[in-house]
Amino acid sequence: MPISSIITVTVPVADQERALTFYTGVLGFEVVTDNPFPLGRWLTVAPKGAGTTLLLASWFPDMAPIGGLVVGAPDLDALAARLQEHEIAFDGPSEQAWGRQLLFHDPFGNGFVVSQA
């Protein structure tokens, strides 16, 4: 049977509380699950209404940051202003052959490519 969806992407973080503050406070994601887990805490976040969640996992200390999770945003200028307000370094928005994009990293080095949706 073929794979029909992506449910969760594991995002390695060193500190789940700090990650939660970033993803909810800066990016505006919502907490989907926050449950005890044998290795710590099963903490997932997602944009409102999204079908795929990000698992903010602190129990993989040797896992390298993800390189370029591609996400969409309706207004890259507003996102750039929000990132700047929170002193998060970013590149863009810039015009590319495929459309507008903005690049940034979370506090743990995970890379994001944001395309204007």
C-alpha cells in the first residue's frame, strides 16, 4: 500500500520549553499534543488547521538539525517583520524563479524555507 500522508516530522531541539516558546510565540503555531513520554515529553506543534505536525524532540542529542523544511506563508513581509521583532536572523523575502521565499533558522539550527502561499 502506498504512503498517503506525512503525519509528523521530527525536529531536533535541545530544550523543549524554549522550542515551544519559539514555535508558538514567534511563528504562531498551536500545540497539538503535549503528553508524557518514556523519553521525556511528546510535544507536537503545527500551524492552525495543518495536517502535518512537528515533533519537538529533545531526546536525540546527536541528531543533526533538519536542513530545509519547506513551509508556506500568505505574507512573507509580515513574517519578516515578526522575525525581526523577535531578533531572528533571516534572508529575504526574495524573488526567485519559483516565487517569493524567505529563509531562517530556529534557535536550534533547523532550517526553514518559507514560500509565499
